[in-house]
Amino acid sequence: MKIAQILQLEPQQQALTVQGWVRTFRANRFIALNDGSCLGNLQCVIDFEQTEESLLKKISTGAALSLSGKLVASQGAGQKVELAVEKISLLGAADPEEYPIQPKKHSLEFLREKAHLRVRTSTFSAVMRMRSALAFAVHQFFQQKGFYYVNTPVITGSDAEGAGEMFRVTTLDPKNPPQTDEGHIDYSQDFFGKETNLTVSGQLEAETYALGLGEVYTFGPTFRAENSNTTRHLAEFWMIEPEMAFYDLNDNMDLAEAFIKSVLGYVLEHCQEDLAFLDERFQKEEQAKPQQQRSSMGLIEKIRFVVDHQFIRISYTEAIEILKNSSPNKKKKFTYPIDDWGVDLQSEHERYLVEKHFNCPVILYDYPAKIKAFYMRMNDDQKTVRAMDILFPGIGEIVGGSQREERLDVLEERITAMGIDKKELWWYLDLRKFGTAPHSGFGLGFERLVQFATGMGNIRDVIPFPRTPQNASF
Ligand code: ATP
Ligand code: MN
């Protein structure tokens, strides 16, 4: 039986077997056993006089055990039930001289080096259970709304996605690649007969499905070869990309806001134990920070705030006005000062808006066309496009989306202006030739959502095996 179930039972001398890993072993008598099913451990009490000396020696933190016995009321404080053990089978010992996860506080940096074992700590098991619950909530939200889950390709032949630097996929010999007469690498001899990369976004393909299935979403891995060594960037991350026919930008913003509130509401309801633990951890971490950088709210409070409050919606132009007149801008505290309309917003600006000015999630919309992708719908002012980003406290950008340009002539013009090869996008342009319709979509970085929901400061700690520059261990 799983420990999560056992801890709900009334003690009635029932016979059970549990299997899990030792968290602690005290006084040759008390084993705290954890099986990953919940945060809590089951206290298992053994009779050391009846247990062989050689077996006792092998019970140590990290060992895998199968324990059978009777469930009784606990004598000690801190738990309602405990297992009076009658039979111990050692499934696998863990030599305490070598096993790195000891019952003490390890730093997150240390645990990143032990990513194959870190899920055996309370923090990481709580984070990963929350991650799983959030993934379920994502599917539930869209499925209940009648969206279809589509799987867009991981290997892409279109180099026009434009969302970031890509990783090449090739089977050519790196030492001696075939060359064309002009001395370029001859990709016609590569596996796919052309240059291919790992996808940076499933959007373009998802659009084709939206214009047939109506409302769709993707939820899959995406790859960016940017050398961004930050606490919010991974080279491999999971993205959720809904794409909807007949939605304009307002519908898109409404959906994104409802979606985020729904999945966060789900974990508030279903992950209470893990959340309470992570909240305590979060507040301790915050206490260690200088006063000005401290979060004014606890973790659960922060999540509840987002669920209960309407996101602020302002245009890029309004945001620039606020930033221009802000005190950090006037005092030249921004690394990138805001002088003119048209500049791209840096994370320092996004954080100012969200954490200082509004103190609330913010949706920015109608960005300058120049700083946004070719597929975003041009506004009548011919200067801005129907883009929207959702900015979150402590996270920055969590969603990027837009209404897509559905007019063939306007789209072609933008593609040419941006120096993209039209031939590569023939199938994307076909959508505008055959039954084009207004449509919209967005991308939400799943790990940034998990970061927000768990209060973890570094994105490397919310995915089992992070891929970042210079790091693809495990
Ligand atoms: P940023 O400006 O933060 O680098 P972006 O504008 O490049 O993000 P988009 O192309 O709009 O990102 O991607 C959509 C979403 O995917 C973002 O809002 C973010 O939540 C997430 N995301 C983007 N890049 C990464 C990354 N390298 N690691 C993790 N999540 C990411
Ligand atoms: Mn973006």
C-alpha cells in the first residue's frame, strides 16, 4: 500500500506491506520510510532484538526496504499511525560512506550535481509532484473546453520559426562533411536531404491544425540554443501552445488569463501538503534576502493573489510612458534607459512594472512591429502588432502570444521586409490562401509556471534533468 493512503487510515491492527526508501533510522528502532507518494514519511518501528545484527547494519538513509506489519496508533508525537514491523526485507542497501543524500540540509547547487538522486529529498519530490499535477491541470483545462491536443514535430525543416537560435540535427560526419562545388556543406546528402533543427516552437504547425480542428494545443519540448545563463532560461524546456481559430487578441488574453488561474487554482486545491511545505521553504529563503528584494507575500498567498485578481492590461505605449517617468529611469538606475518609443523591454523593465508599479500580473499588448515576429497581426496604425506578453512577479515573461496575421498580402509584405525566404513558408502561406480566418494563440513556458507555483528561484530546479549551456549531464 502507498504511504499516502496509509497515512489517511485509522489504526486498526490491519496487516500491510509498504515499500520505499529510508529517510532516517534512529535508535536502531525507528525507520522513517518514504515512497514518493506524498511528502510525509511513515514511521515504522522495528524490534531490534528480533532483527539480525547484519541486517540492522544495512538499514541506513537511502536503502530500499519492503516492510510488513500491523498499523497501530503511534506512541510518539507527530503522527497518528505507525507500522509495527514484523518482517523486514532489504531490497537494496545504500552505503552511508558513499550515499550523498544525507538527512541534513543540502544546497540546491550540490543537489544539481546529484540530479539522479535529488528527487529523494522532500523539496524535489514536492516540486516534481507539483509539476505532475500542473501538467494534468493543463490537459484538463483544455480538454474540458473542447480543445484537441496535437503533437507538432520536434525536428523541424523550417528555419523561419524565428523564436531563437536553433540546435542543428544532422547525421553528417562532423570531421568530413560532404561539400558542394561552392564549398558549402552539402545538406542534400544529410539524413533529411536538407538542413534540419530542433524546434523552437510548435506554433506554425499548430496554426495549420487550428484552421481545421478549431481549437488546439500543444504541450511538448522546445529547444533554444541561446547562451542565456539565467535563472529563467533552459536550452530544453516544455511549452504549452494553444492556437484558436476565430479568436482575436482580446479572446486570446481572456483565455490565457483563465488558463493560468485555472491551473494555479488546481494546485491550490490538490497539492496542499506539498504547497505548505514549499511555502515554508520559500519564506525561509525570502528571509535570507535583503529587505528590498524580499517578496511581500508567502507562496500560497502569492498564488491565491494571482487566482483572485484581474490581470492589469496595458498597451506597450502606456508601459513606455510609465517607465519613462519612473524613478529608476530618471535616476538612471536601469541598465537600459528608456528614452524612446520602440525599444524592446528588458527584464528590469518588466520587473519594475509588475513588482513595483502594479504589484500584479500584467498583460502588455500592441507592441512595435519592429521588435516582434513576422506572423503577428498588423494594427491599422501600421506601427504596432497585435502581440501580448504576460508578465509575472519574480518570473518576468511567462506567456508570449499574438493574433496571427491572416491577410495574405500583409503577411507576404512582412515576410519580405524581414528578409525571410518566402519559399520556406509556402505551406504557412497556403493557410491564408485557402479559407483564411482570424486566429490567435500563445506560448506558455511550463517550467516558468512550475517555478511560480513552487517558489523555486532557479529554473534548473523545476525540471528533472536541466539542459543549460555547458551542461547536459545525466
Ligand atoms: P524571454 O524573453 O524570457 O527569453 P522569449 O520572448 O524568447 O522569452 P517566447 O519565444 O515568447 O519567449 O516563448 C514563449 C514562452 O516560452 C515565454 O513566455 C517563456 O515562458 C517560455 N520560454 C522562452 N524561452 C525559454 C527558455 N529558454 N527557457 C524556459 N522557458 C522559456
Ligand atoms: Mn516572448
